[in-house]
Amino acid sequence: MPEAYIVEAVRTAGGKRGGRLAGVHPVDLAAQSLDAIMERSGLDAKAVDDVVMGCVSQGGEQAMQVGRNAVLASKHLGEGVPAVTIDRQCGSSQQAIQFAAQAVMSGTQDVVIASGVESMSRVPMGSTAMFHMKEGLGNYKSPGLEEKYPGIQWSQFMGAEMIAQKHGFSKDDLDRFALHSHEKAARATKDGAFRDELVPVPIETAEGEEMHTVDEGIRFDASLDGIASVKKLSEEGKITAATSSQICDGSSAVLVVSEQALKDHGLTPLARIHNLTVTAGDPVIMLEEPLFATDRALKRAGLNIGDIDLYEVNEAFAPVPLAWLKHTDADPDRLNVNGGAIALGHPLGASGTKLMATLVHALKARGKKYGLQTMCEGGGVANVTIVEAL
């Protein structure tokens, strides 16, 4: 079977809700990452077979096929480049990578850009469902679904609380994990670890135009006392806003190509895609599926967790990566080495390609071989992608 290679992987620095990227239309924000891929690879637009873009809240400014609109808004792509927008909840752009790889490995396409965008400031999370419900236009929970899951409210927050309870994590465990996320992200930023993956985004400020290049959510002065003082989201629970991923604006993109494309266009790969896995399980606890998806991915790849040099496990809520570590018996020093979504933000549909950008550049910087990426997704689904750095 033909191989699929990652040649470029980029992301914008995250913007806080109502923060530095809130003034940028998501179509234009997505176009920034697409253009960076084209500029860094030197490809001509005619070489691009497709753009697959993940986006969760496909309404308002992210409606009407945001992927295609981003292609049309870009400087280096244009009318001749097709695009599609997909929604696998938080794993949307990780699925975009997997769809791109599958297209290349099938031999039907040679050059595909996997990407993602989410402006959570301009298109609030859940707004696409809530707007229709408030307007009397129906509920996404059908009679058939209600019959199978009577009275169940699909809640990622409640799923995270269930995981914390099931795996025996204390509030202090969650608080300490959150602190470490900020500490790692702050250190990575100060050391320039994100330099090769970041796309500078021009923004307007009170002082004039400047480039947004630093993840806005990082607390460089984070302390355990400060994190521990944040009010719990429910009186009987353990999770707080400080131990949850940050609402975030951002875009990201990964260039996936065939071996023939490497030769035809003189491209140098960063990594080879080694395994693609997606599984589904309990939709109520919902966020635990990365544990079992990882088991399956490692078995299919013929690897053990000790063979993997770095892991990116999305920090949707602190109990998720903690449960993953406990279940897999993985080395915590290899997990989210440059921080995670608790510090850097979780721009929903952009997080999959965002994490991959961080993973492949971290592997390269450390001279390591295998990387594994996984994330929990609404509905009890999880993607796992294993890459081999080259």
C-alpha cells in the first residue's frame, strides 16, 4: 500500500475568548494557515488535489462550507482547488488528517491539505444547536435517540466528572496536572519550541497592527494555590475552569502527500503516517474512548506504549489525559511535553491539526521516532494517529 507523508504542519497561536484573534473572521483565520502551508512548501496551487477542513460550529461566519470559503480567501489557493468541511466534534481536523492520508494511501490523490478552524469568540460553542432550539426549529435529540437514552443530557463536563470519579482522581490531582500544563507551555514558549510551527497572524490593536505569535491562554505566573482557588463547576464535583481546556480561537493545517509527490515536487517529509485508528464507545461518559482507541491502535501498529517517544493527548479536561496515562501505563514525561489545551487552548475543529503540528515538530526537535496523538470527541468517539518522524 502506498505511504502517506507529512511535509508541513502549522498552527496559529491561540487567542482567548474575546481576545487578540476575536477581530479576525474565521474564514480569513483559516486562510492564514493554508497560505503558510503553500509558502513553506513552495507548491503551486495546481498541485493541491483537495483541502479537508475540520470545524465544529458550522453556523454564522463558519457556515456555508467554511473550508471552501477559506480556500477562496487565501492568497495562494483559488477557484481550482476543491475543499470539504467535516465535523467529528473535537477530533474534526485529526479526522481531516486521516481522510487526507486515506486519500493518498488509496492512490486517488497525491497532495491534500488537512486543516481546521474555530473562532469560538465569533461562533460560540453550542450556538448552532441552541439557536435553532430557541427559535423553535427543533432539537438534535430525536424521538428515537430519546427512546434509547431517556432523559440523558449529552454533557462533556459531566463525562469528565464521571471519569474523575471512576478513576479515583482528587481535585488536587487535577489542579496539579493543570499547573504542569501551564509550566510546560510557558517553558516551551520561552525556549522557542513553537517557533517552527507558528503562523504569525496580523491583528489590529490600540497601538496599531502587530503580529499575534504567542498563545494567549498561557499563565506564565501560574501557581498551585491560584489554580486550586478557582471555584468548582459543580458543588459536588472536582473540575474547575482551571482544569478544563480553554475556549480558544485558532486555525491549523498539515500537508499530506504521496511518495510520488515527494519526488515530483522536491519535498522533504517531516514524518510518515504509521497508523490511523478511530473507535467509538459509551456516549454518556463520552470522553474515555481515547483509552480504548489507543489499545487498538497500538495492536494494529504492532507497537507497545513504550515504543512511542511522545504523546499528544488532548487536554479537554484534566481527568482525560490522567485516565489515559493510568490505563496505558505510559510515561508522564512523554505526555504533552510543550503543554496542552489547559494552557494553550482548545479551538475545537482546529485542535487535531494543531496537536499534530506540535507533535511532529517536537519529535524533530528531540530527535525522536514515534509519536501518538489522540483526543476525546463528542458522542464517545476517539481518533488515534501514530506517526514516524523522518
